[in-house]
Amino acid sequence: MTTADNRRKRYDAAQAAARNEIRNQSLDRYLARRPKAFNTNAPVRPEVETWINGFLAGSHASLLLLGEPGTGKTWHLWKIGELLIRRGWHGRYYLVSDFEFKAAADRPVNRERLQAWAEAPLVALDDLGATQLYPWTVDAIAQLVDARWQNQLPTLISTNLHTLEPLGPRTMSRFADGGSTYATFTGTDHRKSA
């Protein structure tokens, strides 16, 4: 083996080690941000696993998690971020609570934050509809989902609503297009049985 080949192998090994270190640091930061209530380790539901694999393969499909409180929707949103990082994805993932979204969408509107969410590679809107849905909040959700849909950026939504109808026809239409994945969560409230 030539000296140039040896240098190339050392360079490739160093680059691989650097990428692995960056992934580990990203995962450590992500896991440190995750609330302790969602630290349990378990497999994700098959529909969510299928969505993750599709996303990593380049799909632009969105994901909708519908169901009663305490059935694992928010846990799945946190787990999705963890699994994407573990599988080598390097993108910005915002997990936005209903309260955070309303705070940004209500007056005074935080346009900078809404723009960051509109442009991020992946955004999850958690627990939409958990609080009062005012017309301007529904409009802001529709604008965000529409901007992401136009740019082929997937949006993840979890909600206790039984349908997207309260989020308006534009949001419903965008989720109907592009092969979005729907998962319905049923069962007892895990928080009540713990």
C-alpha cells in the first residue's frame, strides 16, 4: 500500500470519527432537552416507524397523531427526534407545544419564530387543540402548514381532536395531499395508570 493510500485511509477514518462525535453530541443535547416524563425506552408504533423510514429515504409526507390524552402521542414526537439523530439525520427539528405556538401566533406576533418553524426541515406541533382555538390561531396554523407543504417540508401534528376539522379546511387539505401518515392512539391514559 502506498503512502498516499495510507494518508487517505487515516483521513477517512478521522472524518468518520468526527461525524460520529458530532452525532453523539447532537444526541446528548437533544436527550438533555427532553422532559424526564418522556425518557422511557420502548419501540415506536409501526405507523411511526414506517414514517421515519420514509422520511430518511426522502419522503415529504407529514404525520398526524390523533388520540385521547395520555396515549403516547407526545412521547412519540420526542422519540422520533431521538431515532432520527441515532440513524444519522442532521437537521433542525422543532417540537412546538400548543402553548408555545399560541404565544408566537398571538399578538404581538413573533414572526421570526413562525418563520423559523416554517423553514425548518422538520416541525412537530404538539397537542394542537389542547387550549382554545381562536380564529387567528387556526389561521396561523394553516399558514404554517401551507408554507411547509408548498416547500415539501413535512409537518408532524399531535392532537386530542378526533379530526383536523377544527384546524380548518386548508390544514385538512394539506394533510390529505402527499400520502400523509395517520396514526390513531387509543387506550387508557398512561398518566392516570402510573
